[in-house]
Amino acid sequence: MGEFELIRKLILPLAGETRSAAVLLGPGDDCAIQRLPAGHDLVFSVDTLVEGRHFPVGYHPRHLGWRSLAVAASDLAAMGAEPACFSLALTLPESSQDWLGEFCQGLGEAARAFGLSLAGGDTTRGPLTLSLQVHGTVPAGQALRRSGAGVDQLICVSGTLGEAGAALDYLSVLQPSEPVRQLLTRYHRPQPRLALGQALRSRATAAIDVSDGLMADLEHILSASGIGADLDASSLPISPALRELAGDRAVALALTAGDDYELCLTMAQDDWQQLPDAVQAELTVIGRTRAQSGIDVNGLPPDTTLPATGYDHFGAQP
Amino acid sequence: MGEFELIRKLILPLAGETRSAAVLLGPGDDCAIQRLPAGHDLVFSVDTLVEGRHFPVGYHPRHLGWRSLAVAASDLAAMGAEPACFSLALTLPESSQDWLGEFCQGLGEAARAFGLSLAGGDTTRGPLTLSLQVHGTVPAGQALRRSGAGVDQLICVSGTLGEAGAALDYLSVLQPSEPVRQLLTRYHRPQPRLALGQALRSRATAAIDVSDGLMADLEHILSASGIGADLDASSLPISPALRELAGDRAVALALTAGDDYELCLTMAQDDWQQLPDAVQAELTVIGRTRAQSGIDVNGLPPDTTLPATGYDHFGAQP
């Protein structure tokens, strides 16, 4: 069996296992065919991951499989979209059956967890690079965008921040303590906030996922909406694990570290009060929008220094 | 200006220049949004091109821009789809402004020629690799597939075959003769048969684009449909330029060389006779399907040897 025959043998079953009614025709023809619910728009995003740049050389293939789909699916969450299917463009050096098996296992776990059906793709030989394009649907006109935030609205984030970024210091730890394990899980197995994103449709005025760091990503909302923000450092949601491990650095990590894949959003005060309890429980109010551009962070611990801007997100949409 | 700032500055205008009503939201948010015509399905395909594997190292960036989109769009033609938009995942080593400018020019020419709007993408640093995903639409249920061919139907191809493959021998010729120039144009500037594909909806019983060579691609139709074929070598459409340059090798090239991006399709005899003249004029009947699997080629010139199968298409959908 040739190597690419083997790849097909390992990857193709994922298309069957994750099959959904939305995919009329999966891999194996010139194109895949997706049918959208009537009155819905297609929402899609592509993310490329290059070995040694977006994940460490020698990164565990099972984590890579999960993580690559989670990162892409997080963009669907930020639009309030329901997940439908994805395509995988996989460029591979020579690789072992073990590596491929583990990769497919992680990818399959993520596909099933997120409700994304493998619909098509391409496999080529070359330096390890993955491009995943995820497809979701939203009722026409209801997608959350970055540009809808108004002045004097609440700024909220989901979950807790800074853990995935802090995990980078512990990637090579062989016997992690419990708090370290918690950070590493945030890095290796990000959980895109798909249900939350859908619940925020027609409630949030703007949304983005936190991939590059809270300040950098919030800045995308603010500049797209032509406004600014005041943040309250003491309100930032920081886990006990991060406080224990990072100490005084926890606030800076929460503000600037990437890879958390939480949602950051804006919402009118009235809409916040009418949120279902279960949705409110997933969110923390961390500040308010204002007319003047820029971001001011109040209540920073002494000696905290923040970079002028967050991580340079050249991975953005071209 | 940072390099990735420059890339965005050069690529992003393409989104505006190629904007269509189908794209509600282009690059710059977490996702792009596409609206489909009511009663239509989404048809999509992704193709990855790796430098040194799918195009020569140092390949002219303007040709690369055109070719990469044309190759992807050809999959839409094979489904009978109307082109809508595309995404570009571009992994780049350090590159000059000249290179990027030329690449964008070729890509833009192709996008306008094919009616494909740049809707989104991702730009990353790494070894030169492109993944383009093209989106088209078809009236629900009318997409052409590989699996619909019946027994005793006509096998047709569009245009002429073998020229792009023959061009590989001339890529480094500095002052090409007129017939060589014609071959090189077929290689550098493939023309996906988009209008023809749409005209064949509800007429052709199966279709595929000739990317890997006629026999290899026809075999995909035949195996998906559970049948075989008899081809007539003397019917193969071969251009005067290829006859002049390749002599006795022309027939073998027409049967096995890739990169032509013509359509190969099957059709009932009755439907052939009712084709509009303009559509018939673009096609050549080269054989008939049969119940017995495999492909027999009748009337081969003496001493013609064909490989047992065509080029190993590991670039197929995984």
C-alpha cells in the first residue's frame, strides 16, 4: 500500500463517522456538496498551522488533530454560527502510520465534539502544514461581527484567560502537577465556545475569539467599531491554577497571552440583564466601551508592563 | 511597514476588486459570509500546491497566481457549478514586494476571469505552499458527479489534450517558437471550462476535469459508476501544435499527460443529438462506455506504450 493510499485509508473513515445531513456529497468527487437550511447564510473561515510556528516541532499528533480543528471552529463560535462541516488540506513529510493514526484520532474526537463533518480536502507531500476550513450556518443577517459595538456597552469574556499562554512554559514537563496539567489541557485541547456563540446571537453587539490575547483581539472589535474601552484589571477572570503558578504575572497573561479561544464580546447593559442565567454564568464583565479610541486598563498591579500592542497577528484574514 | 502588513496591503484590494453580491462579508472578521441563491447547494473544493512538487521552484509568480486559482476552479467546472468566491491560505517564505505584486496580479486576473470573489484566507510564514478553496453553487440536486455514467453512453472531452503535459519539456526555453508558445500557454494559463460545465447540467451523466491525464481521470468516472470504456485513439482531439512538436508521442500524451483541465464526461446518445450546436462544437466524442470494467484503447499507433495506470493522484480528496 502506498503512503498516500494509507493516508486515505486512515482519514477517509472520518468522513463517514462524522457524516451529517448537511453534507450531500463528501470526499471522493471533484467537489463536496453542502446543503444549507433555508434562510441561512454560509459562514466560513480558514486557518493554516505550520510546524515550528503555530505548534512545536514534534508536537503530539493527537493534540495537533484536536487543536487544529478547535482553533478553526473557534472562528465559527465568534460569529454565532452552527457548525456544519470542514475541509482539510494536509501537507505532510514522510510520516509513520502511528503518527497518522494519532492525528486522525484527535481530529475525529474534535470533529464529533464540535459537530463538524469532514467534507473534503487535499493531501500533499511537503513540510508539515495544515489548512482547515470550517463551515457553519447562521439565520440570514444574524451573524455576530466585530463591527457592531456601540459606546457605553459592557465588555465581557467567557471562561478564564491566560492559561493557554502560560502553558507554553510547561510543554516539556514530564510529570506535571495538577495546576500545570490544567494549564496544559487549555493549550492542547482548546474548547471553542460554539453553544455560547449561538446563544449570543441578537444579544451581543460584536464578538471575537481570543486567539492572540485579550487586548489585541478586543482592539479588533474597537477599531472595527470606531470606539475605545476601559478595562478593570481586578475583574479579569483568572483561574486559581494560573494565580498559583503565575503569581503577579497572571494579570498580564490574562490581558495579553493568546491561545485561550474564549469569546470577547460587547453588549448593551439592558441585554445583559435579560440574559438567561446559564449564559450569564459563562461570562464575566471586564469593562465598558467608550467613544475615545484605545484601551485603558485600570487597577493594574504595580510594576505590570504591557506591550504596546498584542501579538502581531499576521495569521489574520488577508 | 512589516512584511505581513505589506502582504495584506497587496492582497486585500483583490477582495474589493472581485467583490460580488454573493459575499456579504469579506476578509477582516473571524469568518466570511456567503449568501447562496434560494434552492441552490454549495459546491466546494480545496487544492494545495507545494513549490517544487506542483509547480517548479522559482516559477513565475504571475503564472502561479493564475494557475493556482484556475486549477481549483476547474473542479467547479466539473460539477457544473456557477463560481461564487474563494479563500486563499498562503504560506510564504520571505518574499519581495515584486514577487507578491506579480502573484496578486495573476491571481486577480484569474479571479475576474472566472467570476470568483476573494472572500477570506490566512497568511503564514513557512515553505511556499498555497491552499485555495473555491465555492460555487448549483440548483439543488443538479451537480454533475463522477458516479452517474451508464453503459453504452458516449465519452466526450472538451478542447484538445496533451499540450500542457508536453509543455513541461519546454518550461526553460527562452525564445519559444509559436507552437511551443501555444503549449506553454496551456500550462501556465489553464482555462477552466466553467460555462461548458454549467451547460452540461442535466445533459451529461457524469463528469470530471482532466488534471492527472485522460485515462486516469476517466478511470475515476468508470470506477465510481461501476463500468468500463472503449476509446478510439484516432478520435482524440490533438492540436496541430502538439502533432508538430510531439509527433508519434502525441497520442500517448493525449491519453496520459495531466494539467490540461479539460472536461471528460459521459452522455446518452440521444442527449448528444439534442445538444446546442455551440456546446457540441466544444466537445469531441472519443469512445463509449461498456459494462466490462477497464479501458481499452483501439487504433493505437504501433509501438505506443501506455502506463498501466495514470499518474498516481495522491492529491485526491482525502
